[in-house]
Amino acid sequence: MINNENFISDIFNKYNINLSKEQVDKFLLYYNFLIEENEKYNLTAITGFEDVVFKHFLDSCLPYLYLKKDSTVIDVGSGAGFPGVPLKIIRPDLKITLLDSLNKRVKFLNQLILKLNLKDIKAIHFRVEDFAKTNREKFDYALSRAVAQVSTLSEYLLPLVKVKGFVLMYKSQKLEEELVSGKKAINILGGKIKSCNDFQIKEIESDRKILVIEKIKNSPLIYPRGKNLPKTQPLH
């Protein structure tokens, strides 16, 4: 039987992330609370300990070095807190906002933040197009692991970041085909592709791509559109 504490520490260490005992303890507490509350909130289909460590905790943390010290970060469509909460655990300097459109998930996230005793992080209940009206170009970084096309995510994320800020999208191997239509949306919204980075989690044969988009000019004020249009009628 595996020692859960050692497992987390060893796996993160293998991917060049050295965790303190306090950070390991927070991940263990996170896992236990996630499983405890999962049936109530329908947070994740992935519940096995090792799977959660690889597919949620480690995966969320892969681009941690891309974020400058003391940056403001918004995690859009945070769900059960991925990637924002794992990033906060290993990067306590970050000031993080977790945004989700489902109130019950936000309730879970606020309970989680208290349980883990995390500072400079908050969860708020908003649709992103409404949140953008009063929080436009406010953040250094906008992140999302949500399952949506590049064109859709660009419309949701780019209006939230400052000029010279960055958007990070967690994508799969299908990224290249998404970029065929996504590049135009990125351009319209004031962004340019800075890099596309490959990460492999060999133990689960996961090929993760992190798309980094730099904001080079202000996003037009009409974006993001309401009425679910970024999804149903994406820019391309």
C-alpha cells in the first residue's frame, strides 16, 4: 500500500517541483475534501488518489514557472479549483481569483480555501461575460483548463488581462486543428501567440500542451459577447 504523503512528494519532485511538508499536507487535505464533497457538488469523475494527483494536481501545476512573482491571476471556469488552487499551493505569492458560473461549485471552493488556510485567493460566482464588464484588463494572467475551443476561450480570457499580460490555455493534442480557426479570434481580441509548450506526464501517458498568448493591444469593448455566443458562434 502506498504512502500518500510520500507519493505526492516523490511525484512532484520527479517533475522538478520540490514541495514542503506543509504543501504536501495541503494537497492531501485537498484530495480528502474533494472526495468527501464530490457527490454533493458533482466536481470530478476522477476520484482515485493517484489519478487525482497526476491528472488534476500535477497537471494544474505544469506551467507554474511561467507566472511572474506576485502576479494577479484569474482562473476561468475553475470548477473544483483546477488549475488555480494547486498553483496557489505551490506558488503562495500569486493573487488568484477563481471564477465559476455555478454557485454550488463556488460554495465548495470557498469552503476549500478556508480548509487549506490559503490567503490572497477568492472564489466568485459570475458568468465571465458579466464579470468582464467591471473587471476588464485587470489581471496579469488568465488561465483555463475548461474544455472549449481556442476561439471561444480567447474571447473569454483576453479581455480580462492587461496589455502585456498573458493567457494560458491547457490544451490537448488537438490544439493544432483548433488553431486553424483560433488564430483569427486571438488577433481580433488583441493577442498574439507567444509559445506552445509540450509537457508529458509519462506515468499516465498524458501529452499536455500549454498555449501562451500575449496581450499586445486592448480587446474591443464588444467582447466577450453574451448569450453564449462565444461558444455557439465563435470568432473565426
